[in-house]
Amino acid sequence: MFRRVSGLLIAVLLAASACGTSDDTAAPAASSAPAASAPAATELTVFAAASLTETFTELGKTFEAAHPGTTVKFNFGSSATLATQITQGAPADVFAAASPATMKTVTDAGLATGPTVFVKNKLQIAVPPDNPAKVESLKDLTDPKVKVALCAEQVPCGAAAIKALDAAGLKVTPVTLEQDVKATLTKVELGEVDAALVYQTDVIASAGKVTGIAFPEADQAINDYPIATLTKAPAADLAKQFVDLVLSQQGKDVLTKAGFQAP
């Protein structure tokens, strides 16, 4: 009798053990949780015309404050140079150009669509505060004794300068041709030239380092500034949000304060 009970007990224990082993080694149930998505981009790269340096830097800080953990990186320079860099594969999310022609280089390559003109800008004559050459008008720049700096022709500010001079029927022989408007302005700030044709916004941004002289022909050489997200933007969502900021009332206020005109 004892042997039968013992045998029965052993059989029960072995069966229980077998059941336990089966449960422990069973394949886990498939998880119903969704697969983890790729982390959101936290870096935004903006290529922008040199004349946008001060305003876009301010808007970049505003954007970072509204998007904690996000960093906005800027590449400021000649719009023509930036367009070339983009078409040659430089990674960027947003392009803000100082002329439709330089933006067209990028859109024609299929690298941007639907650019929007967000501001306009026009030229002034920049001279040192003491104006040693006594420049008062565009015609004064034709004097061979007056050292003049201009942007290179392929640069938007250079193209605008040529258009303004043509409108006035004047020819100026510059002592230097610079690759962007900031470099052109610097020549005046350092006293290396007597005058330069730059944007009025750059005169304002110089904070008294130069004096600006308005001239009527500038109204015939106003540059439109288009902005667009790039089709291969690594941070496409952030790019759209940055463009939205530039086009917003807050963006318009920053740009207008700096001397840009509404489109």
C-alpha cells in the first residue's frame, strides 16, 4: 500500500515538474507594443545670405528656446556660394537667399520647392563716420580718387550694385570686389576704402561703424529674399517650423526692425 501511494506521489510530482518545465520554456507571447521610432532630429542647419547674419542669429536663439534640446547651426555667406555648396551635396535643411536668381540654382536642381519671398532689401552707400572722401551721391563714386569696394558681380549685392549704377548711367571702377556683403562692409569699417555699396540693413547692423547715404537709384535695384526648406533636409520637420517662424509676425518684427522691407 505504501509503495503504491509513494509511486503515485512520485508520478504526480514528475507530472507537475514536467508541466512547470513546459511553461518556463514556452515561447514568449508576441509584444503588442509598437516598434521604437527613430529619435527626432535635434540639429537644424540653415544656409543664409550674409546680410541675414544678425536677424537669423536672433531668430535661431528664439527657435532654440521654443525647442529645448535643439541646436540651430548657421552657414552665412554669399548666396551664390551657398547655392553651389547645396547643389554639390552639402547637408542643409533651410536655404534663405538674397536673390531669386541664387535660389533658382537650387530649385532647378530639384533641391528645394516652393520658395517664399519673405523680405526685400536695398542698397546704400557706406562711408566711414568722418567721410574723408566727402562722398554725397552715387556720382561721387566715379571719381578715380575715391576708393570704392563692391560685391562681386555673381553675388546678389554685386548684381544689385550694377543694376543701380546702370540705372544712373554711371561706371565705377572698384579697388576691390568682395565675395559677400559683410566682407565689402568690413573694407569701409577698417578704413581701407572710402565707400562701398552695401545693403541698408548692413549699415544699421554696423552700429555706427559706418554712415549710410541713401540714393534714388537704389529703388530700382531692390533685392527679393526667398526662403525654402530643402528637399533632402535631414531635419525636415524642424526646417518647416523654422521657416514658419521667419514668416510669422514675430519673424517679421525682427526683420523689419533691422531695416528689411516687407515683400
